[in-house]
Amino acid sequence: MDYPLIDLINQKIHEAEENGDFDDLEGAGKPLPFDDDVENALINRLIRENGAVPEFVSLSKELRKLREELAETGGRTRRRDIMKDMSMMEARIDLARKSYR
């Protein structure tokens, strides 16, 4: 079964070709970049192009902030809470690293 709008889509593509909308596109004539993760190639490219970082990287930044806060905190109760948060953050980073691979 064809997509219901396939004829309209093909017509728009044909019109764009005739108008030269596909001429001189960036990367024309160059091979496509190799990606060993074919199923996720598009999403990986979009993430890279938009400056996104893996979750474990952003979590590592949060962990660094917690360590700085711990170094500046003198209260025993607050230090204990920060250390609990750090422990949880390290576990989340470990899980994020494993899922990233």
C-alpha cells in the first residue's frame, strides 16, 4: 500500500528538480559520512550537528559541581547529603556510559 500523499510528494520533488533547487547543495559529489550505527545514523548526526552531548557528559558536569560544593561546605549534615547525591550521580553516570555504548 502506497503512502496516501505519495503522488503529491513525487510532484513536489519533480518541481524542485526542474527549478534547480537540488543544484549546488552542500556536500554534493562527496561520499556520505561513514556511520557504523546505521539504525541510528540520522539521530546521531542531528545530535552532533546541534551540539548535544551524551548524558554521561552532562551528568559528569553536575558531579563536578557537587564536588566543588562539597569542598566549600562545612556543615556535617549538608556534606552527608552532598555525598549521597554524588554517589547517586556516579551510579547514573555509570548507567549512562553503559547505555551509550
